[in-house]
Amino acid sequence: MTKTEFKKGFLWGGAVAAHQLEGAWQEGGKGVSVADVMTAGANKVPREITDGVIPGKNYPNHSAIDFYHHYKEDIKLFAEMGFKCFRTSIAWTRIFPNGDDETPNEAGLKFYDDLFDECLKYGIEPVVTLSHFEMPFNLVKKYNGFGNRKTIDFFVKFAVTCFKRYKDKVKYWMTFNEIDNQSSFNNDFLMATNSGLLLDKDGNKNEAAMYQAAHYEVVASALAVKEGKKINPDFMIGTMIAFTPIYPATSKPADVLLAQRMDQRRNWFSDVQVWGYYPSNVEAYIERKGYRPDITEEDRVVLKEGTVDYVGFSYYQSMAVSSDKVAPDDLADPEEAIVRNQFVEASDWDWEIDPVGLRYALNELTDRYHVPLFIVENGLGAYDKVEADGIHDDYRIDYLRRHLTEAKKAVVLDGVDLMGYTPWGCIDLVSAGTGQMSKRYGFIYVDKDDEGNGTLERSRKDSFYWYQKVIKSNGADL
Ligand code: BGP
């Protein structure tokens, strides 16, 4: 029988992260997270990471879209669209406000009990990311985040607490959001959000520090997987990476080699998490550079024992690299080789739009890992205009339709095992990269601007009805 559509039980839904929509940053005993000390930036202006919360600064995550108090209304709208699942994160600081607390915070645990119950009421499966850019700021300050082996224990304790509490409500988990993003080790934002390393601390300003922190993170992830399976063997626990296909700018052999080298430098995190060991190219690279990360034999055993069940990934864009910028063996920072790809368009934020790259990604990840895949983020950040008769976001529909068309080809023509699709920011929320509200992804509009003004009223965009139809037809009607 020829397959014509997505599989039965396909997890259609949407994705968010606690810090980008919940607000209520000090309610219910919540502690300060690294996201809570990030100011609003702007297009191409990075967010500032302040040393604690400074009164008078604009910290958009503090109130966000106040999902903490609006979640019933919002989940009702997701149910109206036909969601089968809803991906969110558990804010680490609601459960362990300081990260190193003895006991968890009951009010925080209760909030997610209520939230998951509300989802399940409508038959919506919660899909949960444990750590989505929300490390307790106390762990960052006191322990240098994942720069310290102790943070492994803090994370595992948090994970186990969540697994035990929600074992009958949540089946799908991911340990760290976009764990591979820290390969951009000169980027303040990505280092702080991924591993809690602040680049203004001298010891953190280098690639060696990134490899060390990333190692502790993959160990923490593996330990969490191991413990999770003991708590509920039916759990599906995945990794989550920001997968970006790397294209050579031309067919010049040096460009092709550079693209491959760059892929190795960016995408090894999931190799370790799926295979249970480091790829030889990473071992060789670390050796050649003279880095001496603390990797014990015991760690290597843990990595083998705690491999993930699936690969969740975000897909927004592809990248082209040119050896005119840097020779393959001289590549110091993966960011430095990137050039503009003349064959694709770009968004208002200069993110290259490449639907075919999604089919490529699905095939590449399948060939590399032979595990089910889950597209847990995809979408177009755009400025929306509210008109008298609604929000006509045909550009968003067009983006999603083109990507889903390619995903469908990967499933139907190429045999990729795809579990589900949760477009990013299914309801408008604070952009992670810019801290702005005006970079919107949602099917549901939220009345709030970059200065924090607005009624918070929710309204359905045209894409809401389009996605409802897509889900209803299980992707047959795009
Ligand atoms: C991913 C993150 C999300 C998210 C998304 C869009 O990297 O996992 O948290 O926000 O990108 O990015 P931005 O919000 O910067 O547009």
C-alpha cells in the first residue's frame, strides 16, 4: 500500500516555552531564571544579560502573555484548532527556585499538574521540555551553570522530580532545548541560555569551556533518560536540537569539505545522545586543540546507558558556507564561514526560508540516527497587522504549507518516521532572540506590544482556521 499521508496518531500541535509565555515570574514561589535577567533587544540588537534584575529595565519575560493566568482560555483555543499535543517546558525555577534547594516547591508542581490536566481534558498530550533556556540564575552565579559538574546533580534531581510527579500525565519528554546551539560559543545569549555560561566570566570565553559544559549536559541528559525509564518504562524521552542543514556555497571541493566539517562541529551533540558515544571527529578535534575536558570512564558508561528514544528538532533555516571566508581546517568559530544563499529568500529577521531544507533535514537525521523524528519547532516570525476584519497572515500560512508539503514528501516518498509536528509559538509570545512581542509566530494573536502595553486579548488569525483544517484532514488538505 502506498502511503499518502502522515501516520495515524500523528502528533499535531504547537510549541512554546514556559519563560516566553507564562509571565508571573515571581508568583507561586518561582525563583529567578537566566531568562528573567534578559532585557528586551530589538531586530539585530542583542538582549542584555544583566547581573540580577535591575529595577526600571524592560524584562519582557516577567509578564509575557500571562499564560500563567490565561492557560485555560488558551488551551481551549488549542483544542478548537484540534491539537493532539501541546509542547511546553516546565520552568525549572517554579520547581526548584534556586536550583540547589533541598525540596521542590509544591505550588510550582501544582501549577503543571493543573496545566497538564487541562490539556488531557481535551485529549491533548503534553510534550515536555525539561530545560528550555530557563536555568535558575542562582546556578549560573554560584556554580557557573554547566561549567560545574555539580550542576548535573541539580538537573537530574529536577528531572526525576518531574518524572515522578507527572508519570501518568506526560509520556513525551525532551531533556534540553536546542542543546547544540552552544556550538556558537562566542554568542552570549546562546551560551547563557543553553548551559548557563556567562561570557563575561574569563574562564568561559572559549571553546574549551563550551566542550566541558556540553559534556556535563550530555551526561545529565543521559542520567535523566536512565532514571526516567525506571520511573515509567513507557516514557519516550528525546533530545532536542536546532537542526540547520549546512550547504556548500559552490561545488568546489573545499566548500563541500567545509560544509561537512561545519556540520560535524555543530551537530555532534545528538550523535552522542543517540549513539551513546562521541563521534571520532569530535574526539580528534578536542585532542588537536589541546582541550582536556573532564570526561571520565564512568561518564562514558552513562552515555551508553542513557540514549534517547527519538530526535526532536527545530527547523527554521539552512545555511551556506564558503571556503573563501575560511579554509576547512582553519574554522575557529562555526559562525565565521556563513554566507548568504542566493537561492533562498529571507524573513524580516534575515532567517533564510528553505522548505526543501526540511525534507533534507528529515532524510539526513533518519540516515544518521534510525530513530523516530519529531519536528518540535518550525515557523515564521513576522510582523502582523490587525485590520478591522481580522489578521490576514497569508505569509505565515504560505510558509507553513510549503514546509509541511516537504515534510509530507519525506514521509510519503522517502519513508521517514515522523511522530509529529508542533509549529513554534502557536500563540504569540516573547521572542527568545530579541525579547520582542512584535516578532510573532502564532495562530492566535495576543494584544501586547514591545513596550508591554495591551489588553492581552486573544484573537484567531487566518492561519488558525487553516491549521484547523490541516489537522482535521491529517495533513491531506494543506
Ligand atoms: C528557538 C527556540 C525558541 C524560539 C525560536 C524562535 O531557537 O527554541 O525558544 O523562540 O527559536 O526564535 P526567536 O524567538 O528568536 O524568533
